[in-house]
Amino acid sequence: SFIRGDANGDGRVNTTDMLGILGVLFRSRPEPPCMDRLDADDSGRVDLADPLRVGDALFRHGPSLAPPFPAAGRDPTQDALQCVEGFP
């Protein structure tokens, strides 16, 4: 289980998560064991739209992130992104 958009796995979605997603995209940070948590727009891939979606949800009163959000849970949609069991 995970929280969508919570890139660093600390239980909160904030600007640090936006930076974490960008770090993975631009290869300054390694991919985490749960890439699904970085897929903020639930598109089935991690791309530049994901940190923008987090920013919209946080600062522009955009739509809320898709489940599992705001509480941890399993991803209700099937995609190729993996989340290693037991990852916090």
C-alpha cells in the first residue's frame, strides 16, 4: 500500500515530493522500490505531468490526487508500475 504522490514515503504529500519526482525523472536520484507512488496523475507512467499534478493539488486548488490518497491503500487501477511489497 502507498499514498499517491508521496514520493519519499513519509506519509505526507508536499513540495519535497515534487522535487523527489523530478529527481527520479532527471536521474539525480535512484528509482524507489515503489514507482507507483510517484505516478501522481495515475496515468500508468511517471513523467513531468506528475510533479505538476502534485503542485496543482497543493497550491492551485486543483483536483485531488487519485486513490490511494489521502490515506494509504492499494492502487485500484492496473498499470505497469510496480510497488514492492513491504515498502513503507
